[in-house]
Amino acid sequence: MDKQHEAATLPTNSIVARVKNNTLYGSLSFAMALCLITAAALAADELPAFKKGLWNFQRTLSGEGMQALPKNISSKRCADPSEDMRKQNAMLSALGCTLNPAVLQDNRYSFLTECPASLGLATRMATTIIVESDSVYRVLIDSEANVGDQVIKSHEELTVTRERDC
């Protein structure tokens, strides 16, 4: 599996373990850790509903300290985005992250997630999920992470499109 695809599919607990060992800083996996941590922080009753199937993920990353990272990342995989969000939510809660309730306005779910420094990476992430249909959505994430004595800010735009059944 190539490094881009591996980073896009790492489970959060693996990411946190690697962050604690300082192996993520300055790598693609570091940015992907922030993306994965924020992509699903909604309470179960606030989750948008998406169809299972083959999904195409198109990411654009930018931010301080990310010069060495690819700016555009693509991956495809069979997924159930709604279930993936539920699993990530449970994992984040178990790690001690604060998952603030989402605010729904029209087709936009906006929320804030904060994870403690005790995890090795104090983060604050503002996320907006824009639902176009049960087969198309966009995610906008603005993150701040405290890594040692540095604050790293990032912005991610993710466009996700369901292509077909698996």
C-alpha cells in the first residue's frame, strides 16, 4: 500500500500512538491524522446519512509546516461514511476529546472538536460538512495543533463522491 493511501486509511488509535512517538510531525501522516480525527466528530443523532459504496476522496491540504506534503491527495475505497463517522466519534470520545454538538443550518453541519495535550497532540478543529446528497458531500476543516512548542495551522478541503456499489 502506498504512503498516501495508508495515511488516508489509518485508524485514529494508530495515529495517536504514532503522534505520541513523534513519528508524525512533518509527514503526510501528520496532516492526515488531523483530517481523520476531525472527519467524524458528530454525535450519533446528528450524523448525515450517506449510502454505502465505492467512494472517491479528493483532498486539498494547506497550512503552516506542511511544505513537504502533497497538496492534493486522492483515494478510492469501499466505505460506509455514516458508519465510519460513528466509529471515529466513539474512538475520539474514548480518547478524551470533546465533541461539541453540531449546528445544522440548511445542508451544513458545523462543529468544534478539541483533543487534550495528554494525547501527545493538543488539537482544536473547526469542521463544516456540506451535504449535497446521500452520495456527495464536502468537508472543510481548519485545525490548530500544538506540537511541542510549535502551533501548526492547517486547512483541508475534502470532496467525497460515491461512484457505485461495491
